[in-house]
Amino acid sequence: MGQALPKAALRPFLAADTPILAAIFIAAIEQLTGDDYSEAQQEAWASAADDEGQFGKRLASELTLIATMQNSPVGFASLKGADHIDMLYVHPGAIGQGVASMLCEALEKLAGGRGAKSLTVDASDNAQPFFAKRGYVGKQRNTVTVNGEWLANTTMQKNLADNAVPGGPT
């Protein structure tokens, strides 16, 4: 008989998580975005985790959730303000196991609980299909400069149906 895959669980961010989350961030960029971004673009993007102190402050300043499997972090997501997904990264070894969906669903519920009518995300090109499957719609194309490299992404938005008033404006 086959062994069941471990179930993912969620917990809040702790400052001690910073080094492992920085490693997940870098691994996800290096291993999952090569079809959409050049090596120079990936290096510039991943450099956001070079200063772990600053990276940890960014995570701590937002509502950050950690996805774990067998008590080890395998992904994380952060909600900036009430209505913007700032980061959602999953370790390449945990892709396809529902980790990103679980993190995204939790942020959607938390955003709704904070009164948000919709949720936005600046999705990388490789993340757009994931968000589109979850009901996010592309609103505008963006180009940002990171360490001298231009990176493209798309602002996507999802209306949070739980907050919609029946018959009222959405």
C-alpha cells in the first residue's frame, strides 16, 4: 500500500523562521521562474532575501502565514494591509501538494475578515495561471526595477464573494 503524503498545516510567522523562509523564497525563484525570467532577473529578484534582517522585518510587518509539513516550513504567504497579497512562495519540493492553494485560501479568508471587498496580487508571469484558476483577473501589466533589472508582473484582483451584499454593488 502507498504511503499517504503528509498534510500541510498553517501557523503564524515567527522571527526564527526568517532564515528558512529566505531559503524557500530563493529556491522558488531560482527553480520555478526560469521559463519566464532571465538568470539576471532571477538573481535581482532573489536578492530581496540577501539581507535576512530586512527580509524578516518585511515578513513581520505583514500578516505572514507559514505552511508546514511534518513541522517543517514548506511555504509562506503574507497579507499587506487588508487587501493585498505581498508574497506567496512554496518550496519547489512541495509544489503540487496544495500548499499554495491552502495559503491563498487562508489569506482570502483573513482579508474578508478584515473587511476587504477584493484582494489584489502583483503576480509574476509564472504565478498568473495559479491565481487565474482561483478567480483572480488581470487588471494591469507592471514593470518594476529590482537591482537594475526590469521585471514584469501583472496586478490581478479577486472579488471576495463572502463580503458581497446580495443585490448590492460589488
